[in-house]
Amino acid sequence: MLNSLRKSAGTWVVKVFLGILVLSFAVWGIGDIFRVQPDTAVATVGDMEISQQEFLSEFNNELRRLQATFGPSFDQEQARAIGLTDSALQRLTQRALYDLEVNRLGLTMSDEDVVAAIRTNPAFIGELGTFDRFRFEQALNQAGFSEDRFVAATRTDGARNQLLGVVASGVSSPRLLVDAIFRYQQESRVFEIVTVSNEAQGNVDAPDEVALREYYDGHNDQYMAPEYRALTFVILRPEDLVEEVLVSDDDLLDAYESRRSEFSRAEQRQVEQIVLADEAAAIAVVDRLRGGADFFTVAREAADLDEDTVRLGLMTRDELLEELADPVFALEAGAVSDPVESVLGWHVFRVPEIVAGEQRGLDEVRDQLLDELKLEGARDALFDLANRVDDELAGGAGLEEIAEALNLSHGRIAAVDAAGRNRDGQPADGLPETTEFVATAFATAPDDEPVLNESDDGSYFLVRVDDVMPPALRRLDEVRQEVETAVLAARRSEAAEAKAQILADKSRAGANMTDLATEADSALITTEPLARARVAVSANLSADLVTELFRLNTGEVATGPALDGTAHMVVRLVRVDAADPAADSERLAHLTQLLDQSLTGDLVSQYRDALSARYPVEVNDRVIDTLFDQRGYPG
């Protein structure tokens, strides 16, 4: 097919520049669609139908991509919950809109451009940097494509991009707009800042009972106890079975022999080298070194090599080129080698240090091997034990019966929240360390039958929810200390705010900011020039205060809270540095590109809305719901 296209395109001399985005192979990934009756379309766009097969292929492709990120446990229900159904359908309807308009306008992609698009697709480029037919055919086979089908898809996609290319062509942000936004974003200001710390306001009245009650009533959401659950559990861990596992001396010996390399360390050598272009230069270097010259000085003078380049570090024989290993490992510590040739040139080596290899014997590693073999045997035994637990569950046995019959570790937790804490906010005593335990317990309903769960750490557990204690407001007497601390903090913040306002008034009356800093027991800070985006982080100022500061005239003062809430600030504007678009062409070009992209997106979106009016889109939600409700859903 490609050959015939190439021949038919040979007489064309005009090439149209296209932004080709070849469809990902996986887009057409085929699920088990034959369980779904394809009689009714998922959606219609104008007179074009979007089939169930197309929709499921699009959905499944995106689901597989998400599973690659979040793991195979990310299922279709979770995908639907985050809107994957809508996004898949939106992509399909948008393509249909464009394709209908392409057909109306009679746009197409020439054979020559189809060939060029395929031959320059990075997925089909071989090691020589050119089109590799074998790689092309292999990729198509893996994706379940015929060549004709892929060529047709490339042609369709190219025509679609011609349409969008015309719509978006010539989009250019007005220079007046770019300059205005640039000046707004890049204008910088220098400020003097006096910090009035909340904690420094020590002379505040302790709250009485009325004040405590008033604050408590107004901030109930801060004093809610979380949901707690009472749990009964059984835990199966390999460690609990270790002592029951017997390991013979023959088992130990076999394990040692099969893993002998783990208990050995090859000889290593600190290696330094000078690489030269020819043998004569290498011989001259050796003569200088053996005459007492400094190795690094010679390397710099003879080969322009610095110390970092000369030092290769600790190396084993296997880490060196084959032709270099023997000469290097034949050297005594501190010795300089004769010139050695390799494909890289002529080498002169020095070995400052030799680290001898070693082989630990069976007696040295016996305890380690014994522990590991026992644990391995315990894991095997645990699998069998888990099967017995499953059998007991199937027979109707309860958790306590199973634990007693099989002598399993079990326990009960009176109250634990979703973070694994007890009512005192401390880690719950006796809570299994298995990471999935608490999450499973809070996903289990009180009337659910216990299910044997396997954990990532190799253990198993059963959990039963005995009681659920819903979130509730803690009584004032339970949180009195917390409330009192909060009231004092609020009063100190109010005092700091009032003092900051007094200092600001003094500044407006002509007082020096250095004197005001002394009065506030604070250091006066003069900032570097700061743009809007940097002030909050660099100077610890709240967003509202930053907004106010960029409305000030030089010499004016504003007050406001610190970004971290620990203080109030008195800020005076010292200087305004206007931004000059002509002085920063790189940043101006970047802003222009961002604005162009934004305008292009807006234009394409408006065009798509216009196409929707020409080709009405109708979605059959009932068909979509039926697809996912079926047991045979092809996930």
C-alpha cells in the first residue's frame, strides 16, 4: 500500500505543511465488545453515529492509561466517578464534528502527504534514523491494524488537522494587549516592612467562661470528633509461623551454593588514567611519571584533563574494557602502567589503592540464611493457612471461632478513626501494622460478612465492624484547653493588628520606619524589587495585602496579616520599577506564545460550538448506562 501511494504521489510538486498528530494505536484497542449489542448508537452527531464499539474502545484506552499510573485496582467505576465517560464521549463527538465539516468542504490529504506523515512518524523510525518497514509492520500487528486501515486513519486525521489549521491560522495576540499584560505582570516594587508578631502581644486578658462558650459555639466545626469504629480482627503474618518451619543443614548448604555470589565481593581498585592520542605521547607521559612528576599535573599538561576526569573511582575487573582489565589488575598499589591501547586511544594508568575481594563462608552467613529460609517457608505455610481460613469462612464460622480453631493472632479495638488514632488522638493500641487494614475497616459495613484480605506486605487479615460511632461535637469540657488556646491566639492577633494600625498611622504622619521597627521590637526589612507573583512568598504577605500594595503610590503605607498568620505587617512602598517589554525579549516572547495558545484555544472552542449548531449532538445516556450495567462489561 505504501509503495503504491509513493508511486502515485511522485508527480506532485506542491507540499502542504500539516501539523500531523497520528492517532495513537491504542485508541483503537479492541475490548471484548461482542458482549454488547451494537444495535443502538451511543450518540449521533448530525447524520453520523458513534457506535458502542467506538465508545468502549475510547473509554478502555483511557482506562488502561490511568491504570498504568494508579495501578490495576483503578477500575471502571472509579474511572466513571472522575468523569472518564464524559471525556471519552466528548473526544468522539468533537472528532465527528470535524469529520462532518471536512466531508462538507471536500478536504482530503494527498497520497504524498500521507506517505510523508507515516515515514516521518517517530514510532516507525529505526536505529539508522530512517523509516523502518519492519518496525512499522510490527507496530501495526501489535495494535491489531491492517496497513490499509492505518493509512485511511492517517488520511482522515490529516484532513481534520487541515481544517483546524485553517481555523487557527493567523492567530496573533495584539501587541498592545501583550505589552499591557507584560507591564502588569513584570512591574516590580521595593517595600519596607515592619513585622508585628502575634506572640509578642503578651498583655491580653485570659478568657472567662462566657468568652470560651461564645468561641466554642462559633467554631463548632473545629471541635468535631471523627467517626470511630469498634473492630474485631484476625491477622495472619508469616512472622508468626517462622518458629514452626524446620530448615535442614542440606537446605542451608544448597541455599548458600546457589547464592554464593551474594556473599562475595570482587577485588576493587582505585583507578586513575590519562588518555592520549598516540603511543609516543603515552610513552613520554610514562617516563615523566616514573621520573617523579605529579600525575594530575602531567594529565593537565599532556592531555588537558582535570582531576575529576582522571579519577575513575573504585572499579572491578568487569567494569573495565576487556583489553584494559588485565593491565590494570596486574599493577601494584601506586604503580604506573605501561601504555595500553584500546579503541579509545592510549591509556596510562595508576592504581593508588587496592581493595581486596572476599568470600564469606557458610558459617559467617548461616544465621542470615536460616532466617531467610524460615521466612520463605513461613510464607508458603501462610498460603496454606489462608486457604484453611477461607474454608472456615465458607462453612459459616465466625472470627472468634476461626482464631481459636487455628490458633491465630486476633484482637479487638474499642474505637479507632480513619487515621488509625484512638479517642485521645494517639495511635490505637493493638492496631495491625498492615497498611490496608484501617482503609478496609472503614470501607466495610457493620453487617458485612468478614472477607479474607491479602496485604502488600504478605500478610492476611479478617476484620469485622462491631460498631460505628458517627462524627459528633466534642463537649466544651473535653476541649477546654484547645478553645482557651484558640481564644488567646485570636486576641493576640487582634492586638497585633491594632498595633500595626497605630504604627501605620505614625508612618503616614511622617515617622521613620526604622523607629517604628524599634517600637515593634522588629527588624526593618527592605525587600529586593518584587513582582506581584513573588511578593507573597518572598515577603510572607497575605494575598489581600499584596493586592493592596500594588495599588499604592510611592511613600504610602498599608497593613495586613502575614501569609502564615503569625503576625501583622506594616508595609511602605519605597519605589516602583516599571517593566519594559523591549528590555526582555525572551520573557515577552514566552508571554506572547502563551497568549497566542490561549486565543487559539478560544477560537477553536467557538468554532466547535458553531459546528454543534450545524450538526446537532444527541447522546443516548440509556445506552451508555446499559453498557456499564452489564455483567459482561469489557473493562
